[in-house]
Amino acid sequence: MARIIENPKGPAADMVVPIARGFDGLAKGDWTRVVDELTPVLATHERVGGSRAQRDLLEYSVTCALLRSGRADEARRLIASRRPQNAASGVPLAGI
């Protein structure tokens, strides 16, 4: 992660750094860092490329961090705003 953070490359390099820091926070259980780093990226995460499933990882990582930090209401709002169909039919995530 440190190498990616120190030397980001590619057309979405500006997004690679906060994503790497966010996933580093996820690995270390630093839920605040996950939310702080990944939430701003969600608005334009399509720029990173990859499959929808790979981009889902960003959304669900933030959701997980919110839940683990006791912020279930924020997690519900995030899912409701980004996945209204999931929110309406019940979200398959423990804690929501």
C-alpha cells in the first residue's frame, strides 16, 4: 500500500491514493480512516474502472466501516442513497 500511496500512476492517480489509504485503514480496523478516505471517492468512483463488483467493494467497505464504528443510521442512509432498490427490499448486510 505504501508504494501505491507514494507513487500513484494512471489517469485516476488522484483517486488511487485515498482508495489505498482507505483499504489500509480497513486492514487495520481504522474505521474512521476508511470512511474519511473512501466516502469522497464514491461520487466519481467509476473513473477507477473495473467491474461493478470491484466498485461495489468501495461502497460496501464504507458501509462496513460505518457499521463497525456504531454509525448504523449513516450506513442505512448511504445504502438508501446509493442503492435505493436494495434499501427498499431489505439490505443483505448484518447490522442494517
